[in-house]
Amino acid sequence: MTPGSRILVVDDEPMIRDSLVEFLEDHGYEAVGAADGREALSVLSGSSHRTGLILLDLMMPFMDGRAFREEQLANPGLSEIPVIVFSAYRDLERTADELQAVAHLPKPLKLSELLRLVRQYCGGEGI
């Protein structure tokens, strides 16, 4: 992960979102949360910190993961940020492919697998 970059966790469930942010921080990563796609776009456009990875839930109110990803891909300044999608969707793999996600994880998340993917796409071993 490059200096000044962070991980954006997008999930409408406060307990899941906050737990993932805390888990990532406990492993040495800078992380921030957003409750839906609209808030995520706001965080991305309103921050001086570079985002190095997005963890994206697909099922959210207001702006779901698919709509967020379409907006992200349409924005040249954001389109290169890799996305890992997670969901309880039955067709998660197909949906992840359609959204050009670098990886996907079924819910409930296995934290060891999440950490492996974060290390793969962000580098580092954390702490």
C-alpha cells in the first residue's frame, strides 16, 4: 500500500462496517467506512488521502454496490481503484465479474481470507 493510501469499507450494516474498519486497523492498515455508495463517492471525492482498495457490499439502500461501481468506473480519477465485493448473493462470482472486481467474498466473511486479499492488493503484512 502506498504511503497516504487507505482502504474504504462500504457496507450499510454499522456493526459489520465498523468491525471491518477496526480489524483492518488492528492489522496495520488505514481504513475508513461508508454506509452506502453515495457516501462512498463523497468520501472518495472529498479526501486528500489516496484510496488504495475498496471493500464493497453489494446489497445496500440508497445506492447499492452495483450502482456505486458503475459510477466509480465512469470516473477516470476513481476507476483504477481495485474493488473486492462481498455479499450473500447467490451469483456472487458472476456479479463480481460483471463489475470488474478484482476478487469476491461470500458473507459471512472469513477474516483470514479477507486479510489475505487485502495483503495481495495493498501489499504489506500489516503489523
